Amino acid sequence: MIELNNVSFAYGDRPILTNVTFKIEQSESVVIMGPSGSGKSTILRLILGLNCPQRGSLLINGENICVMKEDQKREIRKGIGMVFQDGALFDSLTVGENVGYYLLEHTKMRWEEIEERVREMLGFVGLDADEIIDKLPEELSGGMQRRVAIGRALLSTNPRVMLYDEPTTGLDPQATETVLDLINKLTLQRKISTIVVTHEIADAFAVANRFMLIWEGELIFDGNVDQLRDSADGRVRSFLEPFRTSFNEVRERKFV
Ligand SMILES: Nc1ncnc2c1ncn2[C@@H]1O[C@H](COP(=O)(O)OP(=O)(O)OP(=O)(O)O)[C@@H](O)[C@H]1O
Ligand SMILES: [Mg+2]
């Protein structure tokens, strides 16, 4: 589904990613962790074809998005839903217009038809359509906004791949759990391949059993929870150190 082979990427002459290689299968869910500035969001931008690697190859369903024309790129992107780091809703549009944005802009469907799909989608992401469809994003809580953003990504594209960049940042524990449940529901019910970028190790354990650690642009770890805990790599250990307690608690809850 997603395959990176020895991918290196620089902004200008500043190297950001070096020789990153991994493969993600259909309906697999993985977490990318790493310190701030290590290159996590950059990996998602490459997968979306917003940037292209200077070296190595990146294939989505066996195809290299970087050699494509704009309209072919758009086709590929239709299969990828992205929830951006800041949630990124259009603040001057209503919730309904946000969720139906792609259909409004790119199809000839009438609003009545679109609204029906939007209402269904809001229900799917656990929101009350009657209550919020005509509201502006600023009138919603952070957790609700994040769910609207996920709904928008889903309705735009009917994706086979979902990318979430820090989906729970700034949310309280309740809202965090709802968003994580939604991510799991999508991965499992719709057989979507999922990449979640997060700083939060507890969130990581809740949505995946494969973990990657990016360190100064290099993929220094790719494995399961036991391998993660037992890693002898000093960089992996120092990244995990602040989380050791939650690491053990979460591990007991979920894996024992
Ligand atoms: N458009 C850009 N032009 C130049 N440098 C950039 C650009 N975007 C990001 N960078 C740099 O690339 C590096 C990696 O950024 P990236 O956003 O991938 O990090 P990240 O791991 O997602 O960090 P965070 O956890 O803070 O979101 C950073 O040093 C950043 O300053
Ligand atoms: Mg980032």
C-alpha cells in the first residue's frame, strides 16, 4: 500500500530525512513517534506527494506519485485522507460545509444530496448533526473539531489510507479517547491503512501494535511493543525514558 525505499529529503540544502525505508500493508495501523522537528510531518507530506524525495522511491499502491501529472496526483490523493496537525477547518464555513467541502467543490451534487451524506458522516464520527451542522467551527470544542476534520477527510475521498498528524494534541482525556476510538473503528471496519503521528506513547499503544521512531530524520526503530521496550538503542531508550511509567501501565492494560 505505502512503500518507502531509501527515501532522503532535504529542504534546500538542509537534510531532513535520510534513507528512510518502510512498507505498510492494507488495513495495517502504524504509529510514527519522534522528537519535535525529527521529520514526522515531513514523511506524511511526502506520502501525500506535497513534497518529493531527492533520493529513493516512494510508492503508493505501486505507483510513484512524484512522476505524475497534476490530475493523476489528484486521483491518488483522493485515496488518502489527511487530518492535519492543527485540525485545519475553514473557520468561515459551517460544520456542514466543511464536511461536505470536497463534494461541493468537485462534484455537481445538489446541496440536499450532499447534506444527507454530511449528516450520515457526522453520525459516523459520533456527532449530533442536528445540533452542529449549521454552527461555525469556533463554536465547537477541540475534540468535536477534530472529529469534524476526520469526517471531512473521510467524505472527501473515501480513502484507503488515512494519515493523522498529532490527532489528540490539546484534547482532554475524554475527547482523546473518542478520537482514538474513531481511528480504530476506521482502521478495522473500513480496512484503511493508518499512520498516526504522535508524541503521546499512551495514544500510540491505543491505536497500533507497530511503532516507528524517527530520530533526526532517520528511522531508528520499527517494531512491536516488546521490541520497543527491550530496545538496546540508546536513542530509543532516551526517547522512552519520560514515558516509562505510562509505558508499563498501558502495556498491562492493553497487552497482558
Ligand atoms: N517548509 C519548510 N521549509 C524548511 N524547513 C522546514 C519546512 N517544514 C519543516 N521544516 C523543517 O524540517 C524539520 C522537520 O519538520 P517536521 O515538521 O517534519 O517535524 P516533526 O517531526 O513533524 O515535528 P513536530 O513534532 O514539532 O510536529 C524541522 O526542522 C523543520 O524546521
Ligand atoms: Mg509535525
